[in-house]
Amino acid sequence: MDKTRFCNLYPILLLLLIHTPVFSGQLSKIVIAHRGASGYLPEHTLAAKALAHGMGAHYIEQDVVLSKDGQPIVLHDIYLQAVTNVAEIFPERARIDNKYYAIDFDLAEIKQLKVTGRSDVEKDSIVDAKRFPPHQSTFQIPTLSEEIELIQGLNHSTGKPIGLYVEVKEPAWHQQHGKDISRVVLKTLSDYGYTKSEDLVYVQCFDPSETRRMREVLKTDLKLVQLIGYKNPNSAIDYEQMILSSGLKLIAGYADGIGPSIQHIVKNIQQDGQPILSSLVQDAHKLNLKVHPYTLRTDRLPPRVINF
Amino acid sequence: MDKTRFCNLYPILLLLLIHTPVFSGQLSKIVIAHRGASGYLPEHTLAAKALAHGMGAHYIEQDVVLSKDGQPIVLHDIYLQAVTNVAEIFPERARIDNKYYAIDFDLAEIKQLKVTGRSDVEKDSIVDAKRFPPHQSTFQIPTLSEEIELIQGLNHSTGKPIGLYVEVKEPAWHQQHGKDISRVVLKTLSDYGYTKSEDLVYVQCFDPSETRRMREVLKTDLKLVQLIGYKNPNSAIDYEQMILSSGLKLIAGYADGIGPSIQHIVKNIQQDGQPILSSLVQDAHKLNLKVHPYTLRTDRLPPRVINF
């Protein structure tokens, strides 16, 4: 009922929809456009979101960070240099670690930047040569409002009810800078009519205390997804604990689903190409948690994983 | 072999493709996205072009006018007020007729404007309530270069060879202002690799002397389409003459096809719903002229015309 896909909208994944009663009641599988149609256009641009809408995604993802003046913008990293020309436009504005943090720039400054395909800043190269070529055409970083208006407008003109899939990025980082990102995100969603659990939006976060806070302190009724990552030396979050039955039970107390890595589900590939699965999907389903794994890319999947 | 469709990419028209050997040699019918996917997003925005690419158009249309500093921009009218907030941003810059002409603004000024759905300026209303709502999200007027880079980039990332369909707008108007728009358009196309008749671009113009000039004086080898409109009291162009056999013969001397109105082809609808056709398509085909009629909108077609 609720195994779901998080993908870059590579065409083969859309085949999943063939067996799916699209737009009629509960979907057994959904396609979430990861940063928009980011396999084909620079991630998190309005053009990439428009393309994702046209390609048949059920939900379109927004990563959200705040600008210096507190505006929610759609950007994957808390810094700007991996997808924009910030180093060229504001060369003096890097911090000591040579990164240009979005939280150090007002929205009007961020709007001066051109977005390009994600590059490996150390190597000064595009991540994937098959993708949209670097530094072509003109794209901007959208605000969360601009993106919601795009999707709601397309929903109106096409008649397709496509949802939002919003990630609250690095709440502790924002808190250190005196900003309550979850409150800003939930307020923006509320301003655009997203207030109830049945509304077409999921809100996700890697930080379990923040996901829980959205439910218990900020009292949102929206569907929440607990993202599950990997152990990071800079973080106290214990994701290994989270995927045990006891951890999932805790999550089920405040969230509607989990967003594990696909590697949390596919543990290995057998000689005959069939995947060896963990029990995570079953364990989560027993607790009525939806499972929305990230990230399915046809150019990165192990052979035959698409069939499992 | 060459009856073709000019459309707003309403879904039903894409059904035409089912019988078509898409992307393999000559297409018997093609879909040209009229101002992009302009049924769903504000016309001539990069998002509308990205969506058109994703929806399966074979060609994507660009109307081109020049800015004061001679930059080719993608805009349907020679003025700005029907699709932008120019009256709000530059209230003092209208001419005596209360219109804000693109040719009076430098590109940097034009880039400050927000594009919205086409409105009826007299009535201050959106043309079609089913379309993308007015004044939502943020869109800019693209340059021709930005649009070509978008389409070429998408061709690269998707592997689909989608073409350009460029209209040179109002060459006499540009000439009055000391600008040779055809030369600028052909130079821009050449800069992006479009120089030969087999390249994936059509260039169209309503002014027959200009279409002819592109072939005979500017010596382009690109495919040319003579657009055919209706008698206009401000113009000496005789379109009635043009659709006679003698007129078509003249066109066949310099162009590869004609772009008549759909009303030039469908003269009436019979009681049983079948269309009564003029001989224009047959007459043009006898001269090896392609026929690319404008504009097919599912919300404006007479009943059953789609079947003819």
C-alpha cells in the first residue's frame, strides 16, 4: 500500500505507475521527483519542477534553507557554491572554510546568482557528463513561495493534483543562527492552504528531535516523514538504532513514514541479480509507516533492482 | 508526409504521434509547441519550454523581437505590457499609444520584468481562466540564446533531438528603428550550430519580402516557412493572393513550407461534424511545400476537427 519511490524521474521508473491507480484514492506506489526532474535540468530550478510535473511525478521535492533575512529558499545545501556562481559574484563573502553559506546572504543577493548543474567544487567539474551541461541558459534559486505557486498553478492548468515534498534542512544550524526554520516552513505551507493531514504535502527532516518537535510542539497535522541517514561524526543522531523495531516504534509515535536510503532496504545483490532485502519495509509497514526510500536513479541502480 | 501541427500541447493532440515514427527519419506529422507549453504555463518562459520538451513536442517555438541594445529576446508582441508588469516597474516609459515597446528597453531593464499569463490589458484580466493563474511564481523573458541553451541542454540530457521553430517578428518595424532582426536571428542560430537545411530549426515570418530576403540576400540554408495571415489595414501584404496556386508557386521559390491559419484549411463544419477542407494542403503538397497550420487548441477546435 505504501512503498514509494524517490527518484530523479528517469523514464524507466515511471513504468512503476502502470500498475497504479493514479490520482484515484490511495496509491500503492508514488513517484517523488527528487529535486525536480534533476536528471535532466539543474536541480531545484523552476524549469526542473515544471518538467517533473509534466513527466508525471506525484510529488515534487523541495529542500528548504533560510536566507539571512529569513526567507525560505529551495536549495539542497546550506551553502551556495556547488550549484551557483556565488564565488564569482560575491568573491569576498566566503567563510573561513571557503564556503558561501545561504544564511549569510539576503534574498535579493541570492536572486542575483545563476544556478548551474551541481558541480564537484574541488574538481571544478559537473558531477555527471550526461546531465544538463554546466553554465548553460539562466536559472535562479526559487523561494519556497515561488515554487508552491508554480506547482499550484500547474495543478490548476493541467487538472493534476501534484503534491509538495518539503525537507526542513539542518534545523540545528538554523537555530544556531537564531532562526526557526520549521516554524517558517510550516507557516509558509499554511499560507498556501496546507494545514491538514490529507493535504498533498509531506514534510521530512533528518533530525528526529526536529521532526518530533514539528508534531508535538509546533502541532502540525501535516504528514511527516523521518529521514534516515548514516552515522556522521559531527552528529549525535543514531540512525542504526532508528531502523530497529524499537526505533521504528518511536518514529511511529510522531511521524507518518520513514525516508531511508535505498541501501537500508537493498542489502546486497545475489548472483542471479535478485536483491537481498532487509526487513525494514516489512517492519515499517507493520507500524503503518510509509516507506519513501531515496534515491532511485536508473544510472546508479544495481542490476535488476528495479524488479524487486 | 508533411502535414504538421502547431499546438499548445493539449494532451489530446499528442495522440497524433501514435501513428508517427517519432525520431526516426521523416515524420508525417509533427507537434510544434506554440510559445512552449503555453496552455499550462505563461507563454515563452523557460519553464514552459522545459515542460513542452517533456511533453513530447518535436519543435518548440520562439517568437523573437529585439531590445533597444539589439539583443534578441523571446516575446510574442513587439510590446511588453500584455505579459509583464512593465507598467508597474517603468510607468513613465509608455509611448503615446500607451504601449511599452520592447525596442525602447535595454535587455537589463527587460530582465527586471516579471512575466505572467497573457492578459487582456483593456479588461485587466487573464485571457483564459483555466490557464496558469496570473501573477503567480516568478518568470522572466528569456533571450534567444538562453532558450537555445535550454533546449540544446535538454536534448543532451534526455537524448531527444528537439528542434527550434523561430519567428522573426515584424521586420519592417525593426528596420524603422535601424535594426536588422533577421540578420541578428540568423547570426544567433549560426553561433549555436544551426546553419544547414537539415538542422533542426525552422525560421518563419509573416512578411514575404523578408522571408525571401533571408533566402536570397542573407543566403540562409535553413528551412524557411512563409506564415500566412489575414488582410490587415496597416499592411500591403496580400495573403489572399498568397494561398492561390500562383501565390504558392512564388513561395515555393524561396521557402520550404507555409504556415497558414487552421481556418485557411478548415473552411466549415458539416452537420455530421466532418470538416469541409480547402484545397490548400493539397495545393501546397504538390509544390513540395510543408504545411504547418496554427494554432490547434483542444479548447478552441470545432467538434471532430481533430479527426480530419
